[in-house]
Amino acid sequence: MAPRGRGRIGGRLAATAVALRDVGAQPPLRRAEAAYGLACTSDAAFTVTLGVVAFREGGAAAVGLVALLRMLPSALGSPVLTAYADRRRRERVLVVASVVRAVALAATAVLLAAGAPALTIYVLAVVVTAAMTVFRPVHSALLPLLCTDTTELTSANVVRGVLEAVATLAGPVLAGIVLAVASPSAAFVVVAVVTVLSVVPLLGIVSDAPPLVPRSARGVAQDAVEGVRVVAADRDLRLVFGLGFAQTIVRGALNVFIVVVAFDLLGTDDSGVATLAAALGVGGLLGSFGASLLVGSRHLGAWLSLALALWGLPIVAMGGVSRELLDFALIAVVGVANAIIDVPLFTLPVRLVSDAVLARAFGVFEALIALGVGLGSVASPILIAVVGLRPAMVVTGLLLPVLAVLRWRRLHALDDQLGVRDEEIRVLRATSLLALLPVPAIEHLASRLRREAVPAGANVVLQGQPGDRVYVVVEGSAEVTGDGRLLATVGPGDAFGEIAVLRDVPRTATVKAITDLDLFTLARDDFLTALGRHQPSSDAAYATVARHMANYRPAGFGP
């Protein structure tokens, strides 16, 4: 008999393989993932090329300053720019962001080749970065609309992590090859071409959900403020985004460390910078195996804590000793952690926030990411100047393991909280009336449920009474009668009460418990809001009501 632990891992791997296969089998998800992989490849190649250009201009300080100049406008503008994603179809926003990036990259290549001032190149770098800070959160908000449940969303985020790892490897390799045989301007041309290619798969995506905020309802600035308010008001969301912010500070510092270590400690050329940067991608590919084990996991908070520690400790080790092969291996370990950390960072928020503000919440997170990378990039050269390169790496690397220890209990409590909600999600997903809702809507409804116990023989609702909620049967059975005749029997997974809520009429039938009933109840406003934001679910619900009314119309009930 196989050991129990091995059996659990084998079962998890089998489930993971099925989930990942299902992601690849769905054209919209496949196209969205392909677009993300190409966008990340171009972004990684762009970062390496720009770092080389900046270092030639002014050394480590220039690398850090350019990173800050790139990230700061993006951090300030991301919440406002992503507010547009809730006013327009998210796939269309991705297309626009990619086209803007491609045009700015092409202009960068032309101006650099023409000998334009460095400041002009850096201004265009801000435009490229700002467009990418729109692309990432909008893509994070689009994926849940293309998934049917939380497991599939986790799988989609795992696949996204794999593609980002490939991009983190492919982008620097691509940049390194072009830099070795040509010039930075040629590298920018190649990056622009890859960005154009990322648009192609997006053209085949049409999400089910319409824009969530009418364009005339209020100003974009107000929408952006609401996104910030939602994040600030949610304790758990602040925890997840705060830890992600800390990780990006270290990521920004690592970008500088890689360039300085390559040139000053290892004495390599431009391609050496690309080689060390590619180590993140190599580790990411290896870490994708570990990330795949997170599919179906109820311990994403614990994995987040572990990934934080793995992110920081290799940087601490790099501060102790530096050899080319060793540094490559240590950066690869950071890549492993990066593949793991993205799954909880981009799955947990979907379980914590309503889809109505999801893009804006991710926009706030993207702003924090940009700000964190910028701060880490500009602080690390200062730290290097004050204490030296090796101590700077030790101090920076220790930040994340310390945070992982300090926040372990909170993350464990978050796992427990969301684990309890899994039962509600399972019941709602099994209910035909709600089965088509996207992941964020189901997650939000699960957080709004109330539980109610009804003893056998008692009435749950009475014909003619006002209807202010919808019921979902968890356990037990009940009979539905109208005008004195039996209409149906309902059991686990069945919903009732939707006619009165959807049609805004009194209850059309009486529901009486045959056995003891365990029920979930959904308030009218929560139910209507969820359906109103997802047209296929709304159409299916009204079609169900029409079928019921075709078979039975209460006495005195209008047309």
C-alpha cells in the first residue's frame, strides 16, 4: 500500500492535470492565457533592455531612478485607468493597452537609434509601463469571468504563473541574444513585435459579462476612489495586498541587484545581465510544479507565507557569497517562489471582493506593485552606497521572511475562514439557477448567505406573502403547493422563491417542509445584483420563471 502522503500528492496531481487540461480546452481561457504570456515576454525583454541602457547612462543609480520614474506615474494612474475596465468589456481594454504599448515601444526604438536624449526614452518607458499596469489587473479581473468555479480559477492562475515563468526566461534570453548581436534599439523593435503578437489572441475573446458600471452613472474618478475604499475597508484584502506590496519592493531591489552583481561583482557584459535575469524564469518553470499543487488547496494563505520566505532567503544568501553559477541558482530559487506566490496573490482577492469592483481592486494592487517596484529600485542604490552591495542584499532579503513569520497566524485564520465558505460555494454552484454565474459572483453570494433551519411540517413561505429572499436547499425536502394542489417536491441543490423576487410579486406558492430542512437564504438585493451583472445567468433565471408560469399560474395572477 502506498504511503498516505504519497497517495494524497498523487491524487492532487491527477486532479491538477485534469484542471490544467480543462483550462487548455476552453478557447477563451486559452486565448487569454496566450495573450498574457506574450505580454509578459515583451515586458521582461523590455525591462532588461531598458536596464542596460540606463546603466550605460549612469550606473546603478540611473537604473534605480529610471525604475522609479517608470513606476511612480503608473502607481498613481492605475486605479483611475483600471476604473475604465468596469465601464467597458475587459477584453477590449486589454487590446487597447497592448496597442498603446506596441506604439510606444516602436517609437522608443526609432528615437534611440536616432540618438535622441535619454530623457525622451525614459518618458516613453513610462507610457509602456503604464499600459502594462493596466493590462495586468484587467487580465486578473477577466479570468474569473471565463471560469466556472474556484478550482478552475486557481488552475487558470497556475497556468498564468507557468506562462509568466516562461516569459521571465524567454524575455531576457530574447533580449540577451539581440543585445549580443545588435543594439538596444533593435531589441526594442523585437519587443514591439512580440507586443503586437499579444493582441492577436485577444481578438477572439468575448466575455459574457457586460460592463458593470454604466458610463453615465458617475465619474471615473469616483469609481477609482471606490476601488481604493473597498481595499482599505477589507482587513483581509489589506493583508494580501500589503504582503504583495512588500514582495514587489524586494522585486524592485532585485532588479537593481542583478544588474550591479553582473557588472561589478561578476564582471560580465550586457548578455550577462540577461543571463541572471533569465534565472528567474528557469526557477519559475521549476516552481510551476509546486504551484500546480495549489489547485483545489484550502491553504493558499499558508502557501503565501512560505513563498514570501523563499523569496527573501536566497537574496540573503547572495549577500554572503557571490559566484556566477551560485547566483544563478539562488535567483532561480526566487523564481520558484515567484511561481508559487502569484497563485494566492491573484486567487485570494477574487474570493474577498465583489466582481463589481474587482478590476478596480486589482488596479489598486497594480498601483501598489508599481509603487513597490519603484521604491525598491530607487532605495537599493542608496542602500548600496551607504552599507555596500552585500549588506544591502542581506537587509533587503530579510524583509520577507520576517513578514512571513509575523503574519503567519493571520494567513492561517484566513485559510480557515475561506475553507468554511467552500461548502456554501459548492451548494450554490450545484444550484441550476446560479450555476452559470462567474467565480467572483458566486464567491460574493457565498459571503452574503444566511443559514436557516426549518422543522418538518413547518411552512417556509406562504402563497400570497411578500417575497424578499430566495432559498436554496442544503439538506432535507419540501413540497411546493399552489392553489391547494401539489406542484413539485424540492431537495438538496434546488432553489425556490425566485419568482416573487424576479417578478416583484407576492409568493405564488406555499413551500412546506417534509423533513427537517437546512436552507441557505439570499436577500433580494444580493440575488438581483448578481444576476444583473451576468446576462447569461439572468436570461436563464427568467427562462426558468417563464417555464414555471407556463405550467402553473396562481388564481388572480396577472399576465
